[in-house]
Amino acid sequence: MAQRDQKSAGQLTKRAEFLKPFMEKDADGRVIQRYDLQFRSWAHVLPLRGGEQIMQARMAAKAPAIVTIRATPEAREITSEWRLRIGGIEYDLKEHPRESQDRAFLEMLVEA
């Protein structure tokens, strides 16, 4: 019997905005990096608790979490250079997204 994935569409309750980095030059010729909105998606956010590294991150006012979204063609373009914003909080992606076992979702480690 195949193991069933734990996520379902009903658990994707947060609205996430995915921001892709772009490089441009200002009037003085200096390179500036900005992040532009690429798409929005419903997401599930699981704050991480426990473990020594997690506790150190939390003490440094960082908030590590696992974010899960549907595996769409645009979501498959996400890399670890992107950022995401949920409820006004910006998160840095700490890894490239990974597929769930049933390939229906993407999961990624993020840090606020």
C-alpha cells in the first residue's frame, strides 16, 4: 500500500507571494538587486520547534518554518534565491523546493 501524503488542499490556508530576484543598474551604474512579485499561491506554514539549531535560530530572532504549496509549473521555477511574503512577513528560502511523495506539493525550508 502506497504511503499517502499528509497535506491536502484544505490545509493551504495562508496566501503567499513569491518574489524573484532581479538585478538592475541605478543612475550611477551600481548594481541593485530587487525582488519582483512572480505569482501568488495558497500555502501551509509549519513553524519548526525543537532541535539545537532550531533553538539557536529562534534565539537570534529568526523563525524557521516549512512552507508547502501546490506543485504548479510556475512553482517549479522557484529556487533558493527567491523570497516569499506571507501576511507582511518576508521569508528567505534556505533550499530549493522539494517534491512531496505524491508529487502534488512542493515543500521548502524558509526563515523569517
